[in-house]
Amino acid sequence: MTTVRRDSRLTVETWLATKIVFVAVAAFVMLTQGRSLGEILANWDAVHFTAIAERGYFNELGQVDTSQLAFFPGWPLLLRCAGWLGLPLVETGAVLALILSGAAACALYRMYGSTAAIAWMLAPMAVFTVVPYTESLFCAAAFWAWERANAKQWWSAGLLAAVAMSARVSGLFLIGALAILAFTQGGKALAKLARLPWLLLPTAVLGVYVWYMYLLTGTWTAWFSAQTANWSREFTWPWVSLQHTLEAANPAYFPDYPENSWVFAMEVVAMALGLGVAIVCLIRKRWAESAWVAVQVLAFSISYWFMSSVRAVLLWFPLYNEIGMLARRADPAAAFGRIVRAVVVGAALVFQVFWAWTFFSGRWAG
């Protein structure tokens, strides 16, 4: 019991500590650059989410804004509820992201223990869990859906997966991975089949979204068309996509935006990491977890270049399970082990500070 209390306390302390780090970086950027809190939070996709929350998928003239169709409605709907209460959308979105990041960490703690949850909170790109992005909402819903499915509570897993599906297209991959889990989980054949109807809930959410996009645009591929037109998501062979990403990682490719080169370099690292995790899970015969990561790696590898895979690392909960298992193998009392842990945590915090500074400064952070 003492160990459980210590682990849970350490998890909570890490959540608080990492959030204090982000607040400190945000305050530094606000003071040194003369920007408001709303301005440092409302960068990149946050602008699209708040616009959809305010006007739906329409521009100021009441016309369909095709660039916004690339974003699923779950997170903007949550922000709109804040708007109905008279709360500022951007700042409220950051508060909701903070709370939901805690919920996601709790799910990891339940599934894999404190080390996995702490590793997730120390992820270099964790700034996306404290700004008005979909990462916190999706991770909270998806991680708990997986936890409930592992507990064979498939009705709640289906409901949570439906929430995740409303937030981003990754919910489609979650449905597939949960279906594999349903078949590979213990039980008789009829019991396995009885789990699948609950996955109709997130499937219905996807169907309603696609149908609504069709009503707006007259095409069933509105989401993909928006991704292709605005984010270079057209089909590309993986080796060509890798070549384009390596070219973008050259500082000379974006001479006016030097931060872009290291972000694209990190995209390559993230893809290699995802591939490694998928292979390890496959070797361990954790079929569903392997599929969950592998299908995302595949999806990112067939765009013009690797993009958003850095943020997707936050979604790959099997990675943090592997980190937790690796940490548990080391002797916590050994001096060398303590030194290694301190170095790893220190490096993670340095990366977090740099990543947060990049985003809050309005630079491309993935």
C-alpha cells in the first residue's frame, strides 16, 4: 500500500511539475515578446478549432470554409459549450486540455503504472496537451477506452472510443485496434463477437461526420480533399515521403524559418520510434497494440512528407508501457540507475522547454 501511495503521489507531482514548467515558459514568452496569454496559445491549429467553435465550418460570409473541413468537430463542440457560458475559447481550451491531460495520465497509470504515466507527461512534445489542441481530449478518451476494453467493460470502451472518434481521424485506427483486441482477448467465440457491437458507437460517429461533410460539400471525400489541398496529404510512396522529409530537414530548405528543419528531423525520429514500437509489440504478440501504432506510422508515411507524427507520439500508449517496463528492470537503488534516470528526466525537461518556447513563440512545432 505504501508503494502504491508513493507511486500515485509521484505521478501527481510530475503532472504538477510539468505544468508549472509550461506556465513558466509561457510567462517568459509573454514578458519577452510582449504577447498576451491568448496570443501565445492561439497558434496554428488552435486558430482553426476556435473558428469552428464560433462559426461551424463556415467563414465570415456564411460560405463553407473548405480548409476547416480537415478538422473533426468534437473538440470545437466542447469549446463552443464554453462559449455558451461566456468563457474565452482559447484560454478555456487550455484549461480543459490541462484537466484532460490529467485524465489521460490516470488511464496510463491504471494500465501500466506510474513510470509509464510519468514518461508520457515528460514527452518532449507534451506542450500540445496544455494548449487548445485535440491531443488531451483524444488521449483521455482513447486511453480510458483501452483500459476499459482490457477490463472487458466493452460498453464503456465503445462510448469512450466514440468521444475519441469525434476528436480526430485517429479514432478510426482506434476502432480497428479495439476490434483486434476484442478477438484476441480471452473468452469463447460468442463472447468475442458480443464485444463488437459496442464499436458501432464510434463507427456511427464517423459516419455522421462523413455524412455531414457530404451535405456541406456534395462529396464523400471532403475531409481527405481538405487535407490534400491544405496540408499536403496526397498519396505519396513512403520512400518518396521520407526523401521529401529529409530535404525539409535541411536548414537550407526553410532559410527564413530555421526551426522547421529540426521539427522535420524530429518527424523522422518519431516515425522510426513508432516503427520500433510496432515491431516490439508484434514480437511480444500484443497484436492490437502493434496494429494501433503501425497503422498510424503507415498513414503518416504516405503523405507528401512526414507531418504530425511528432504529435502522434503522445497517442502511442504502448511506447510508454515499454518505457515503464524498461525502467522497472533497472535497480532503483543502484547509483548508476539513479544517474541515468536524472539525466533522462533532465533531457526531457530541456526538450519540453524548447518545444514549448517554439510553440508559444508562434513558430512551427509540429
